[in-house]
Amino acid sequence: MKYVLIPTRNKGFDFTKVPYIREIVPSSVESNFYQSYPTIAKYLREYLDKFNDYEYALNETHPQAKILQQCGDQEFEIIFLGTGSSVPSKYRNVTGILLNLFDKGAILFDCGEGTLSQLYRACGKERAETILKNLKCIWISHLHADHHLGLAYLLEKRSKLTSEDVVIVGQGRIKEALSEYLVCSSDTKFNFDFIPMQTLEPERYCPEKILLDRVINPLGLKSFINVPVDHTCAEAYGIVITHQNGWKVVFSGDTRPCSRLIKAGKDCTVLIHEATFEASMIKDAISKKHTCSFEAIAVGEQMNAYRTILTHFSQRYCKFPIVDSQKTDYALRNVAVAHDLMRLNAKKLIPIPKVMQVLKHFWTIIEMDTQSYAFDFDETEDEEKK
Ligand SMILES: [Zn+2]
Ligand SMILES: [Zn+2]
């Protein structure tokens, strides 16, 4: 894509070289990637040939490993639509995480700007629109813009696909912002019901709580618990979802390591925890109320999380982040790093920490490839000057 200044009659973005979103299907993205990076393709094939999920799972003693082994292919998947913090970058969009239960529906944790486009990129048009229509809940962790700025656009698109209401669980000001948006854009429609975040705390009674049945029943959940966490703005929450089949997914939102979350998420299947900074930036982590990667890993270990997936990286680590304490026994066996458009089926949670070792090599190769292209380009320029 380029921006045209002159001739002025063509002024503006030129999309002619950008494939229309409908033409983008995951399989073509994959094959293009392999064509562009043949070394990685070879590496991946060799790795997959050697790796045996089943043998790996047999060595696992965590009770959740047994539950996952019994899961079918369509039990659940986690799709990372944005894994960076603050503002979008080339490789990491801002937060959006989809917990997809296939035919039963889905829950979206946070909806940063660009979340809808990322869903289309991750799933292709047809599947993305099926997920959107069948979306049961959008849960907003807190009021920082990188966690909800894509909400209005996603709701607008969804209302063109279905008239069924989606349940939004969020802060009162999210509802106000959506109402303001509708005042300014009279032809826009949103289909949603709203549950104020605090009303889901166990000790409070509120009539809106009944709306949660529209999420819990179709998805077959056992519980849906909001946990207040420790961040720079009021009403910041983490969430713990437990399914009737025994698996449990925890998302931290933005927070310092939080004992309430550790308690509520005990023995979970997956902890998705923010890891904004590396250890050397601990002062920033404390003042901005975020977590360093080594702290997030420690939270996972204390929680006895079967898998801990790190996300919400500062954009200074927009490729492979610096992960401290990655050599501890827990980190080697249980921890993985999220990337945009990463799709984790329940079954694939078993080998994911091993896959991370390979992914790290991928980034090194991509980095080297990019540098060699840059080098060639410089040489060409020099040649031209001569
Ligand atoms: Zn954030
Ligand atoms: Zn925040």
C-alpha cells in the first residue's frame, strides 16, 4: 500500500497492490510464508516429523494433561488477535484474545483497535463471520484504550450479520462510550446487552446477573468469575472461566502479580498472563503496574497452571520478547510466548512449550533474512551510485 501525493486527482491511499480481505485465506498465507522463508519451512517439517504429541503427554503428571488428552478437536481453542501493549506495531496488535468453543460459541477477552481485522486474518472471511455471529460475550478487562478501542467497529460489523444480542461485561463507562458513539452515528446499530463488571463479584446482587446465563448455558460453563487485579486504573479485572468438562482458562488483564488471581485460578489449564517488561525494567513495571516476564512465570508456577502463555508485550519486543527465567524447570515445561494470529487448540496445549523453542529459532532466521535483504538492498543502491 502507498500514499499518493501527486497527481492530486489520485491523492490518497493506493490499495491496488493490497489483496482484498476476502481473497486472504489462512492456507494461502501459510504457503506464501513458506515460499518466502524456505529455511523455516524445512526446519518446521523436520521438527514436526520428530515430535510426538502422544509420547510427550504421557510424561505429564498435571491433572489437566489428562483432561486435555480426553478433549476432542472441537473442545476449545484460543486465538491471539493482539499480543502487544499500548499501540499497534507491525508484528503485534493491541489486546484481543478469543476463547472459541466452536459450535457452542465464543468469548472475546478485550477488543483493542484492529481486533476485527485480526479475526479475519486469523480465520478467513467465512469462519470469522461465523464466529462473530455466534459470539456470546465480550469481556473488557479495564478502561485503557488498548483494550477496548475496537469494540464499536466490531459491534457495528456484527449487527450486519445477526440481530442476536451479544453480552458485554465491562465498566459502566464502556456502555456510556457506546451510547455516545450511537448518538454521533445515527445509522449505526449495535446489538448487545450489558452487565456492569462489579455486579459479577460473588457478594453483590444485581438483576443483570441473570444475563450471564446467556453465556454460561450455551458454552457449558461451570463458572465465570471476575477477579479485581492491581493496575493503574479503577475497575481493572482478570477473569477465570471453568468449563463443565473440567478445563479452566485464566486471563490476567493488565496487572502486577496478584495473589487474588493466583488463588482464583489455582490448578488451571491455561493462564494467559501479561508480561509487558523484561526483568531489567522492574521499576517501570512497578510504577506502571504491569508485570515482568519472570514475575508472570512465577505467577503461573504458584497457580500451578498447566500452561502459562505470556502476552501484552511492550512494543520494544515486537518480535520475540526477552523472557527471563526461561531456563527454570517450570518455564521449560510449561511456558510459551503468544504471537499475533497464534491459534492454540486444546490438544496443542500439550506440546506448546516445546514449539516455543522452535519459534525462537524462526525469529532468529527471519531476523537474519531481513538483515540480508537490507544488506542486498544497500549494495544495490551503492551499485546504482557507481
Ligand atoms: Zn494494556
Ligand atoms: Zn492497562
